[in-house]
Amino acid sequence: MAAEAIPSFDVVSGDMIFEPVLEDGVFRFDCSASDRQAAYPSLSFVNGKDRDTPISTYMRPLYTPTYQSVRGQQLVKLEFPAGTSLYGTGEVSGQLERTGKRIFTWNSVSGGYGTGTMSLYQSHPWVLAVLPNGEALGVLADTTRRCEIDLRKESTIQFIAPSSYPVITFGPFTSPTAVLVSLSHAVGTVFMPPKWSLGYHQCRWSYDSDKRVREICRTFREKGIPCDVIWMDIDYMDGFRCFTFDKERFPDPKSLAADLHLNGFKAIWMLDPGIKHEDGYFVYDSGSKIDVWIQKADGTPFIGEVWPGPCVFPDYTQSKVRSWWGSLVKDFIYNGVDGIWNDMNEPAVFKSVTKTMPESNIHRGDDEIGGCQNHSYYHNVYGMLMARSTYEGMKLADKDKRPFVLTRAGFIGSQRYAATWTGDNVSNWEHLHMSISMVLQLGLSGQPFSGPDIGGFDGNATPRLFGRWMGIGAMFPFCRGHTESDAIDHEPWSFGEECEEVCRLALKRRYRLLLHIYTLFYMAHTTGTLVASPTFFADPEDLTLRKLENSFLLGPVLVCASTLPDQRSDKLQHALPKGIWQSFDFEDSHPDLPFLYLRGGSILPLGPPHQHVGESKRSDDLTLLVALDENGKAKGVLFEDDGDGYGFTEGQYLLTQYEAELQMSEVTVRVSKSEGLWKRPKRCLIVKILLGGGAAIDAWGMDGEDLQIAMPAEAEVSNLVSGSKEKYRIRMESAKLISDTEKASEHKGVELSWTPIELKSGAWALKVVPWIGGRVISMAHLPTGTQWLHSRVEVNGYEEYCGTEYWSAGCTEEYSVVERSLQHGGEEESLMLEGDIGGGMILQRKLTIPKDNPKIFKINSKILARNVGAGSGGFSRLVCLRVHPMFTLLHPTESFISFTSIDGSKQEIWPESGEQFYEGNLLPNGEWMLVDKCQGLALVNRFNVKEVFKCFIHWGTGTVNLELWSEERPVSKQSPLAISHEYEVIKIP
């Protein structure tokens, strides 16, 4: 509910009370002493007692939140100096800097999400505030319940969630990194990954047989494209039953695993929480025997539809259930399973408007995490607890191997057990661009091990899109290609020779940097620092860096990429932080690969470009890339161990700190410090000192021995730099560019663009795609930050049909732009589209944001007889203009349709009603609205009642269609069908 709609007599407000906890600079705030006592245990903290136990300190908080307690809701507000930048909020779409956004923490099935989607698969009620002077402060609303994070007011954070919950502040500290290190002391650091998990992963839904899996892996090796991991989606199972294998397609998983291991591949297999409700199925029988299932309010097991059909769901909030699941995982691992993929664990439930289970379901949780509670309390942590159970089961199977778990759903603290990915993204340029910010936001929220589905999950990538995405994705902490079952092949060789070569170069880059990436993960695991961080981390005081979204840091390495289809990476104007930044490559530069820089004062360890991690050995040559700072100095660190197991916790590792120093025209490179019990291997050391413009001088020696390198004279340096720049220019000009074909599928009309046209004026930002169906794929209301509609390019969204059935003409036809007036800056904006529906008729739609009333946008839809004549069949054809928008329900259980009928009766239609038609005197009297009680907002649809014959409501899974139907009749040139209507968002009490 919006704060301004709250009656003052219901409000209790004031400053929150505080006590220091955990360590210096960390404070717990509560509304009152009684609220402190009423707060539930922490599921985000590693040790909940740290949150609940005061410490002694001389420090006092610099920023104190205020609160309002209203009808069971607790509103907490923190205000910062003007110019404060806000980040974090976990797994979210949209921009990097979060000012102006509103997020709801409610783990949601969000396939095909858009930039304005407010709830994705994970929940992180956390905001990182970077002050104008570069200092930073973190704020955690420590609640598992649905929480609104409102950042629409500049330099202001507001949390709204059910009472009572504490707010924990971290800082202000001297830098954002210091805040994240402090946060890690509370919620834990990322698990130490096995080194193989940092290689490239290949996946699709699904590789349908062990024969196909072997074929994919063999092709990687034959083509010399690095890869370490192959993934098995749900189709490996027997009828989608977890912990089983299809006897025909995957008859011998142990033999498959042995073959894969022999060729340097690991295998990861999916496990979902939905367990088929079937007597005789060993998982169901064993779980029922010890009563592990989530219950309905009446005490019987909840049954929901998922892939296998009717399913029950383990209640991971109980230790006995986690142990039971862990024992199943332990036995499963013995089939040669190297890693496990937890999907659908929001938890997702089919045939449900909310896409999940009822909030009235009961979890009989352990007392230390909150005890017996309904699902609304445990929903956001269900995925994390499943990942924990899976992780612990893998440890049981082999104590000498580090588990690798990937989870779709999660909560702040999930990084202790699992990596994650950014869910079912879309194969388009917008999602490529957004993937950088999404990975960075997860890192800024405590989860450094993440990446997107490279190439996009939904839909078909184009060659250039895939190659560009691989170039960027190869630099992300988690690097996996993945696509849906209906898409074209998305393996690196699937898009032609040019794209294949770019993918090969990109992945070889990753493997050369793997020593560095592995070291970054060790530091993240031991200290809480980031693996990938925003560019502004290089200089938090520089306000111009804070919104950069096409570059990021891997420690001292700056990755600059183009996410625009027509802009090559080498043509970018790179915004560099202050200091010296030396460009480098591996003589592999390409217009579709990112541009790399090394920060002055840094030493970067590099290895050879192996095809898989298992090829690498400690005795391999080691390369150090050196970028001296303005004082002629540099330093760097390298962590080495077995790449698996826990020997590193007992000193079985080598941590080397290297330094370089320029004195009297000579650079000395030496080991300044070593830690660990491992002896230094006898290996050749290659040192490359960067001179600028990509030029470098080389020297060789033995690792561990001091190496002196004479620096060339200034004139020679100038010649080397000039020569390097010329070689780079020649490489760029001679590079085989990836085809710019933007064909998205084999539909007719493939030459039409997927690129959205944006109408943005007044209160609205609309995105329209002039492709099949001419869909409006996004309706964002700017003042409230609400996206009422978002869809994929080729399905759903706002469209029109010319008949009463689904997929009638208009839905699959080519549309073209016939009139366009996009005069940004206060002028009236409009867009007219037309699609030929046969028989001499066209569907025409005009969208307008009026200059005189920018709170609304209008849609005029028509079926016109353009060329109706003898033999056309047009006039003899019955047509119905059917306006078909599919709106997104942000809060499905709190959303309904409201209107007054022509006869004066009041109607209120909720999701449980299913499909409903309204006509005659029950027709809405020219207006109906979609109400979201949680937001206190309604989307009002007004229409000309003389043009509308029927209104139709269809509730889907997290969606609703509000359809307007004209009469059904023939159309001539003199008698078109038309429906004129408009949309406005209003606040409701």
C-alpha cells in the first residue's frame, strides 16, 4: 500500500531504536523493544545469534531509520545526502543504478522477464548506498516475507513488509568493498567452487539421449573449443521422476559419466522439488513413510501439478527432511553425477494463478528457523533450503570433493550453498545488455557466483548476438550456454564459421584468465570480496562511473564490451577510471570481443588456453602480465591448490604475492611473500611488461627467482607502441565479421525487425515490435514504476485477432509501421501499425500518448476492408475484432477485476472465477479496472461501449486477459470494425 494512502490515525511512527551487533559499524534497528522480542529468527545470517546479541563498541550509527507501523505493516525509511547512488536489491532486471525502481521480494517464476519486472526468482532485501564522497553503507531488511523495496525517491530507501522485522545497517565504511566484506561476516561468503566449475558449461533443454550428449562433447574436442561441463535437463529422467534415469535414452549413467570423465568433461544433472505423487515410486514412498511433505491448512499433503503431473513437495524447513533429501542425493551421486542443478524451486506449481503453492500451506519448520509457519513465511527461503539440502547431500557422498550446486531460487545467504543464473532470459540485445547489470547486482548482494544463459534461453539468437554474448559471457563468474527446447541449436558452432571462431577465441581467453578467476574466487570465499564488480569500484568517488553498464571489473582487469548490435567493441568510447589503464589481448582481438585493460600497479597471472581444466598442471609455464603504476610499481596474487577438496583449509595450497619495481631503467619481478604448505613447482616464468597501446616486452626466468628486465629507451618504446597499434588495426580490418543477419526464425516476415520501437511520454513508456502480431511487449507506468505488461516478441503481450478463436489472423501476420510520430520532449507521440489478414482486409492499430493528457495512452484498433472485391472473399467473411492484452499479475492473490455493469450492478472478479464473459446489461459501462491491492494501484481501461459487444476475462498463471470483442460481421470499405479505448493508472485507497 502506498504510504500516502494511509490514514494518519492508524499510524505509529518514530525513530527506530538500535543496538550494535556483529562487529564495529554494524547496527540492528527495531521499531521498539517489543518489536525486537517479536522478530523471527534470521535465516540470512550464518549464525542467527550474531544478529540477536549486542556487542560493546564506542561507535554510534550515523544514519537512523524512521518507521511507521500500519495495520500489520512496517514501513522503514532511510534518507541519505543528495547524490547518493543505490545498488543491490539482488536478482533484478533493469538498470544498474537502482534509483527510481521498486522491487518486491517474492520468489517468482518469471520466464521472459522484462526491464520492469519487479519480482524474479530470488529475494535479496538488501540495498547498497554509495554516498557522494565514495563511502558506502549497506541496509538489510532481515525478513523472509514479501517485502517492497521502494527506491523511487532519490537518495531514499524504503522497506515495507509485515511486522516485525529488524533492519541491519553496515557502515558507512570507507568503500563499497568494505561494506560487502562486513556483510559477508553476517550472511557468509560464497562456497569454494571446484576449479572445473569455472570452465565453460554447455546446456540445453534438453540433450535427449546419452548418444547426443557424447556427440556434443566430441564436437567440442574436435573443434578445439574449450569446455568442461555438460548438463542434463529434465528429459534424462524416467517420466520426470527425480533420482531416476530413462532406461532407453540414458540406460547406463555410470558408463556415460566414465566416458565423459575420460574426455575431460563433468556432468551436471537436474533435480526439482516436485516429487511425483505415485505409490511404488521409491522417493514418494520413502518420503511418505517419514512424513516429509508440505501440508495444506487441513494437515493433508499439498499436491500440485509440475512436470511429472501431480506432485508433493519436501518440507526442507525440517532437519529430518533435509537429511532425507541429502541421503537421496548421496545415492544419486554414485551414478557418476558431478554436480546438481536445482530448478523450479521457487517453488513453481503449474495450473496455479500464483505460479506457486498457496500461502496457507503449512511448513513444520525447526524452532531455530521460525517453527511451524505458513508458506508466506518460508516461500522466499524454500529454494535456499533445498540448495542447502542438496549441497549437504553431495558432501556426504564424497568428503574429498567440493559440491557444485546451481539453484534458480534463492535468498540472501544462498551463496553459501550454490551458484545461480539469471533465469529464463530472452535471446535479444536488451537481455544481453541487462545481463551485465544483473550479474553485478547479484555480486553486490552477496552472491558473486552467477551468470546468464549465454545466447538467451527464450527464442533464437542470431549469429552476431550469440557471438557478442559469448564474448561477454566468457568473462562472467559463471559461464554457461543454455537454451529452450523449441529454439534452434545454440552450441558455439551452430551459427556459422565466423561466430564459431569468435566463441573459440572468447573461451580461450577465459581459460587463459582461469588462474586469475580462481584466485578471485578464493579471495571471495575467504574474505567476502567480489569476483565481478561495477566499474565504479575502481574509483567510488567518480560520479561519472556509477551508471556504466557496458563494462565491469574482474579484480584489476577492466572488461569493456558493446551490447549494441551495430556498434563494434573496438569502436566504443571507453570510460576509464582515473590512473593508468593498459590495454592488452592475446593477439585475439576481434570487433565482437570485449576490450581488456589492466590497471596500473597490477600483476595478472595467466595460464595457457587449455581445452579443459583437467589439462592444466602446476608445472605449466606461468605468465605474469605487468602494468606499472605512475611510481613504477605493481603487485599481484596467485592462489593454487588441488582445485577440489578441502586440503586448502589445512594449508595444502600455495598463495604467492608477486611484486614488480622499476629502478634505474630496470624492472625487477620477484616473489614478495608466500603462504601455504605447498612447494613452488619448477616452472618457466614468462613476464610481459605492458608499455601502452597493447605493446609489451617479454622476459623469461624461473618462478620464485628474481627476474631483472631492462626497459627499452623512450624512442624504442614509441616504436613498439606504434607497431602494436598497427598490428591491432590490421587484425581489426582483416577480422572475419559475424554475419549481421538478424533473422529470428523461419516464420514469414523474417526480415522484419525484432528491435522494439519505444513511445515514451508523460506517464507511459511503451515498447512495440513491428514483427508478427505487431505486439506491444511492454507497458510501463513511469510515476509508479509499474510494468503492467511484458512479453516475448513472438507471443503474448498486447495483440489483436480478427476472430473469436485464439491464433486467428492478426496474431501471426507481418505488421509494418505506416505512421510514426515519436517527438520526445512533450509532443504528442503516436505509432500506427498494419497487418494484412487476407481477403483484402487489414488489421490497423494506432497508439497515441496525447499531449493534452499524458496520463493516458489511447489505442484505436480497426479491421478495414482495403481491397474487397470480386474473388477476394473479404465481404463474405465473418470477422470479430478481438483486443487481446495479457497483463502481468505482480501479486496474483491480491489482484482482481472491478467494474460497474450497464445495469448498475457492481462486479468484482477474482482469479478463482476462471473464464468469464460479460455482455448485454452486464457489460462494463465503458470502464473496467485491474486492481492490485498490494500496490494500491489500478489499471483502468476505458472504451467506447457502443463498439464493444462482449468483454472477456481469462485468468492464467500469473496473468490475466481483459479482452474487448466487437460484434461479429462482414466488413466492407464503408463499414469497418473499430474499438477505441485507453489506459490510465490510478491510486486506490
